[in-house]
Amino acid sequence: MPPLPPLAERIDTAVRQTLMYAEVNGERLACLEARHQIPWYLKGVAGAGYYKQQLVKLETLSELEKIVHDIKRDLF
């Protein structure tokens, strides 16, 4: 099995997928889907528990951007 891509690349991919989903299905459904999917991208990352808790409460795409900014600031 190949190694996982770097965390920054995984997070950028997750955000890009969420934004694409929002274009097709709207912001609300994209956020609901992101609540479920994006925490998986943080699996095994030390100190990510706080951000997983924030992601499962996600309501808007602007909240997602803020959380991702904080993840990149604190976990890289």
C-alpha cells in the first residue's frame, strides 16, 4: 500500500471536493456531507481531535475555511 499523501494535500483535496459538491447540491448538503467525510482525512493525526469536533458541527462553507486555516496553522 502506498504511503498517504501529506496532510496539507489531503485537507486541500477534501475542501476542493466539498466546494465541488456545493456547486452541484448546495451549501447545506455540502456541509452535511463534509461533517461526515472530512474528519476521516484527519485520522491518525496527533492533536486533531479538537478539529474533528469542530467539523462535525459545520454549518457553512465559511466555517469550513476557518477550520481548515486553523488546521494548517496548528497541525503542520
